[in-house]
Amino acid sequence: MAMIEVCRTTGIEKEEAKRKTESLARKMEAKLGIDWRWKGDLLLFDTRRGAARGMRGSVSVGGSSVRVEVDLPQRIAEHRGSVEDRLVDELNHLFL
């Protein structure tokens, strides 16, 4: 598996950051079929079907930042750069 890690300062209250994080999770659920759930301030996700099958990770929402960790399955690992670029774009859109 290939690991992607991205941290982003949010500049907003924690609860608002959680709402935005959940909004992104819902978007990815519709687009990629991810399953997600909250465990405190940690949003956990995995994908059991579709093109992103086998992808899993988490989004940790802190007081002033979010940290995203994504494990890509081997068959998607060769596209790690483009996946990371999309992730950074989404986070920039949400939090900058």
C-alpha cells in the first residue's frame, strides 16, 4: 500500500471543520462509494467497491487543523501523485 499524509490549517472552529470534513466525506461517498463513520474527532473511511476499492484512511480534526491519512491499494498506488493532488485541492477549497 502507498500512504498519503496531508495536514492543513483550518483557521475555523473545530465544529465547523468537522462539518466541512463530513461534507467532503459525503461527496466522496457519492463519487467513490466510500463508507465512513465518526469516532470522536476522527473520521474513518474505507472503500469496499468501485474504482477506489481497497482505499482506507482517516481525517483527524484538531482545534486548528486537519490531518488526512490515506492508504492506497497497490493497483491505485501508481496514481498516488494525482490522488494526492486532488486531495490537496479539496482541502484547499474547504479550508483556505
